[in-house]
Amino acid sequence: MKSLKRVEGINVVPLIDVMLVLLAIVLTISSFIALGKIEITLPQASSHIKLEPKQFEILITADKIFYVNDEKVSKEELLVKLNSLTKEDLVAISADRLVPYEEFIFVIDSLKKKNIEKISMVVKK
């Protein structure tokens, strides 16, 4: 009868290879999570035009009256003024606490339809 060859040790080289690959993956992913962004250096143009974003302030009173930059407007006029905004413009919304929720949602929905994402709500501390 043949005797089985006795194994004196465990080959840990494959285990070390797998652990090194996992360590490289974890270190790569953790640097993206810690920074929250990927750093890149963009090329510079010799001439460029930078448009300053407009700042829009929309105020809704308890009487359901809309003001845009301290100018009284109707709902239809508000929609016309929102057409002049771009994605880079900043919009601040102030609403009386007694304003019906539907009026606030009307403004937010109108802004979202125009793909305006930089919206802030003004509150009192």
C-alpha cells in the first residue's frame, strides 16, 4: 500500500497575492471617498469669457403674492422671468410660513422644469 505524502506546511503565496490586490483596491477607493472628487488639471485658454451667475430672489407672501428681486409679479410673469435663468444662476426662495405648500411647490417645480439646481431656501435662525 502506498503511503500519502505528508504535507508539512500550507502554501500561503496565493493568499498573500489576493490580500495585496484587495489592499490596492481599498486604498484606491478610500482616496476617492476621502477627497469626494477626482483631482484633474484642466488646460487654460488664452481668451475666455466668464459669465457671472445671476442671483434671483423669489419671495412669496402669506397673501400668495410673488416678488422677484423686490418686484411684484403674477404667476405668469414669474414663469416668464424664470425663462431668462440659466443652470448657473442662483435662486433664493423666501416664503411666509403661512403660505400654502402648493405655492412653494409651484415655484420649485417651475425651477426644476428649467433645469435649475442651485436653489436655496431662506429661513430665520
